[in-house]
Amino acid sequence: MFSFLHVADIHLDSPLRGLARYEGAPVEEIRGATRQALDNLVNYALENAISLIVLAGDVYDADCPDFQTLLHFGHQMSRLGEHGVQVVMIRGNHDADNSMTASLTLPDNVTVLPSAKPGTWRSPSLPVAVHGQSYAGREVATNLVRDYPSPVPGLFNIGLLHTALSGRPGHAPYAPCTLTDLAAKGYDYWALGHVHEFEQVAQAPHVVFCGCLQGRHARETGAKGCVRVDVDDQGQLLVEQVVLDVLRWILVDVNISGVRRLDDLYAAVASALRVALPPLGNRLAAVRLRLQGQCAAHARIVQDPDKVIAQIRLLATDLSRHRTWIEKVLLDTTPELDLAVLSQADTPQAGLLRALKALEQDPDELTALGLDLRDVQARISGSGLSLPDLDDPKTRSALVKDVRNMLIPMLAGASGASLEEDHAH
Ligand SMILES: [Mn+2]
């Protein structure tokens, strides 16, 4: 009976995308999240007397020319080495051989399998062989599995591979291969990396994505960590996720249909957070919060959206005792006004609504506005930004909807009648 840990996609010191600084946000702790998660991994291995860790690529997010990130990883490996823990790893697309200008020779307990061809490592203490191949360059378009060696008879054979199999949404299709290719090798366990979601893809043989060690942006929600595999004397496997993340990304939807006052909006946000945050335990929360619903409060939100967002941030800071970062607030509410009725009336708003409708439906109306965006286009060329395609009916419709949701309540509010309530409170 023995156990090992399967880890991948540590992306150490990866810059957290969209890290908006604001007073009260635990920015420094958030920045250190990938390091802290790696520390957690090492602590878990030492506390549980694990003697083998296999690492399926993407330790680093990118080249680390200042050596600090490499030093941090090396130091953690050394902690493992002091206790006799062996680490066998391959490089992935993010830390491919030719993309890392800076490198350090790692401590003796770490083996990096080669990139020119697959390599095999045999454990000095366990009945285990690990086979794997590192990425030589960022984009590996070939099926690497075919050249992997035959299993070593009498040993427990682990295949290490950085791949999206035959394709996984949101992940570049590197080192493509099928489950049939993997099964044909006759290994006992395939330790895969690259896909950031934990997934037990198959059981005969076991094919597993352990997921990333620490979520890094709003699309990487859910518990993150590594996988622990226990192999008993009959060769039966127990595969379980070990949660090691220190910062959890969550999407919180708040429906404020029918809400009139901003105070009631904030109360709805507070109760949604009181439900969403406790299951995270002591972890930091990175929250993308979405306000939805048809409501009179919409008119007040569009008058000063920055204030609404700041108030939500303060509220989250306060109720979580500085353990929450509101990454983004999506304002997806719609006005309470009945636009169909409004557009029938003989008022300036009705005329505006009809003009917007025409813009939405007829591209010639847009042309007739005489918009000339060539200058804007020229200025942003090469920046990676692009102008919305106004010839696309879906894009036009979405833009007009935004304009309508913003303009009509502002015009209605300009009469002043509906805005007194908050002040009277
Ligand atoms: Mn990758």
C-alpha cells in the first residue's frame, strides 16, 4: 500500500488578471495566493507522510527572469527533499523548455523528465515507474503518447502528460490524444495537467485531471488543489481531491427584481454574501457579483454606478472582515418602466424609444447617423482592442439595449419625481 500526490498547473506568481486595487481589498494576500497554495501542498505532503509527488506541467506561468519565483519553488522542493519526498515533473506550455530563459538546477529530490523524447523514472523506494515528456516549446501539436514507453512489468506505472485530450473548452488543444491512445499504453494511472478543472475522465485505466492548485480568475471557480491517490496491495485505487486553495473565486447572482430603494439593494447584496461566503471557511473570497432584475432601483444605479459599486465593496469588506475582494460588479438590471406603453405616448421619450428601435432593426439608420469610426479604428489598431461590429444584428441589438436601459430611466428621473424616496429615508 502506498500513496502519491498528483499536482499540475501551479502557475506560481501568475499575475491575477483584473486585480483592481481599492481601499479595504486584501490585495497583498491575493497576490501571494499561488505561493501560499504551494506551501499548503508541501505541508500536506509532509503531514501525511507522502513520499511521491508527480507534477504534470505549468509550474510557472511565464519566464521568471528575476529568479524570485524560481527560488520560491526550489525552496519548497528542498523542504520536501529534507523529508525524503521525491518529485517527478514535466514542463507544460507555460514553462516549456525554450520559453524559460532563466532556470535553476533543482534539488536532487526533483526529476524533470526530458523534452526531446519521453523518459522513465523509477522510484528508489516504491514499486512505481513514472513515464512522461516535457514540452520543448509552447505549442505542441503532435500526439506525444504514441512514443511513450511500454509499462515496466511488476511496477505501478504512471503516465505524466500535459494535454487537453481531444479538446476541452477554454483550453488550447495541445498534445492532442484520445482515451483509446492512453488505455492502449497499459499504464495504471494517467496524471494529466493543462485543464484547470478537477475531472476523473476514466477509471480503466484511471485518467485524471487534478485541476490547477489555485484559481486565478473569475472563470476558475470552485475548489482547487491536488489529487491524492492511494494504491492498496490488490492494486485498487482510491482517488480523491485534496483542497489546498487559499483564495476562492465565486460568482454571486443577486436578483433585485421589484426593488426600489438603494438601501434595499444593499440589503439584498448583504444577504446574498452571507449565504455565499461561509462555505469558503477561512479562505479569501474573490467575488464577481451580478445584479439582475427589472426594478425601479435601476434608475438610481445608472445615475451613479460608481457609488453603487463602491458601496457594495465597503459592505463586503465590512461583513467579511476584510476577507473579500469584489473583483467586479456586473450591472445587468433593467428599468421598471413599461417600454411598450411608453413608446406609444406622444412624448420626447417615446420618440427616442422609436428612434432606438429603428437603429436596432435597420443598419441603414445607423449609416444615416453619419458615424465615422475610421479615426478611432486607426488609433486603437495594434492595441488588441477592436470596435464592435455594427453590421452584426446581435451586436447592434445589445448596444441599443444598453443605451435604452441607461437613457430612458435618466430621462424619467430628470423630472425628479421618483428620486425623493431615498433622501426621505
Ligand atoms: Mn497548460
